Amino acid sequence: MSSTVETESSLLANEGQNQKQLAFPWNKGVVLDAGFLGSVYVGVDSNGSFFAVKEVPLTETDSNFEQSVTQVEQEVELLRRFRHEHIVQYLGTERADGKLYIFLELVGKESLASLLQKVRLTHSHVTAYTRQILEGLKYLHSQNIIHGDIKCANVFVDVQEKCKLALFGLAEKIRELDIDADNINWTAPEVIDQKQYGPSADIWSVGCSVLEMLTGSPPFRDQPLDEGLWRVTHNEPPHIPADLPDDAKDFIHQCLATDHSKRPSATELLEHRFLNGGLGTESS
């Protein structure tokens, strides 16, 4: 499956320390991920440069919808300026054929979620990936950016086992959506309650993602949506299996504090003994 889209975007690809402007038109390749809000494809230009493309249908025409799309375009323009080894690089956007295309660095074809479907991660892999996720979050939070969609499906692993956070959740801002059965697995209670939230909401999602890596499935996966919503909003965080190592249980417990002010920052969690071979901060 392929299609050609003409563009006038000034799309830059980062290659080491050098940047070059991608040549257009470009071709749409295989699907990397598909969801309600659109699909992610491999893109390739006429010079053979590869990148990822998030395709979001633009099916509405009211002013609020247009404002949301414009906001996403502005946020991508802001995110293009950020450079971090554990953040997927945003490259730009364009509108064509009734769709919004968001261009990103192509890290690899394997997300942590797809990896978990194939293998059981070792303790050392979980701690290494968690550390890299937190390093990426530490950078985003220092730039006053809340990721808002931390989960294993949005963490990509390259051939050197380096993790990079993707911010595909930007597309969700285009539509007002109810919390669904998938999102509940990683969503902080203050977000579900539609209260004001900050970086600590990402920390809750980190705890859920570590549970996902250690157990092979996200919390609440086998529970009805209403039950999961009730538990999270009534101070009942996800169950932490008793057979997990004590340092892992303590790490997750701190991330899943129902009082968001009690959750450690990404910087503080990087010092936790779970990520430091048993050496680091004690439980609070």
C-alpha cells in the first residue's frame, strides 16, 4: 500500500549532528500502528530517507475542531526544537487529502508493547528500560511538557536496545474523547476525574508501565471499564503482585500514590534502589 502526497512543508530530518531537508513527494509504506484516531506508517522520500508518519483524519469542520488541529500543529512545531536521546524527534506536520500528517523520527518497528507479546522481559531489561523512560520524562518535564500518554505501546526500542518515548497522544487533543477501556490501564485518577494535573500524572503511568513490563499485561486488563474507573477514582490503585521483588513493589507503590502530591518526580525515581541494583533511596 502506498500513496503520494505533495507538500510544501519544510520538514527536517536529524542525521547525527547534520540536518537535511527531506525531498518530496513521499510514499506511505507499511502500517506500524493503527488506532481509532489514525494510523502510524513508515514514510520514505525519493532519496530513500525513512521516517514515521502519524495520519489523523480531519472529518469535522467546526471552529472548535479547527482550533484543536491548529493547537496540535503548534505543539509539534514546539517539540521539533527539543533534542534528547530518549525522545522520538518530531519533524513537522502537513495537511493534505483531508488528513493531518505528523512526521516523526523512525526509531524502529518494535514497541515495548509488541516486544512483551513475544518475550518475558528480564529484571535487568525492565530496569534499563524504566531508567531510559524516566530520563526522557525528566527532560520533557524540565521543558514544562507533560507527556500524557506513557505506556509500553508508546515506547520504541531500537536495535541497540535504546528506548525512545513517542508522543502519539498529541492526536487525541483533536477530539474530546471519553476514557475508554484501553486508556484506563495507564491513566492517573486526577486525569479521569478531569481535575487539573501536572507531571505527576506521567509518574502514575510509569508505575502502570513497569507493572506491564514485569507481569506481561497492563493493570485492569481483565476488568470491566466501570470497575477499573471506580477503583482508580476511589483510591484503589492497581494491584501489585506479591511475588514481585521488594524494590520493584516499592517503586511501583510510590508511582501509584493516589495523592498526586506524594508521587516522586522522575529525577527522584532515577535514584530509587529498583533502578540501581538495590542501592538508592529507601521507601517513603
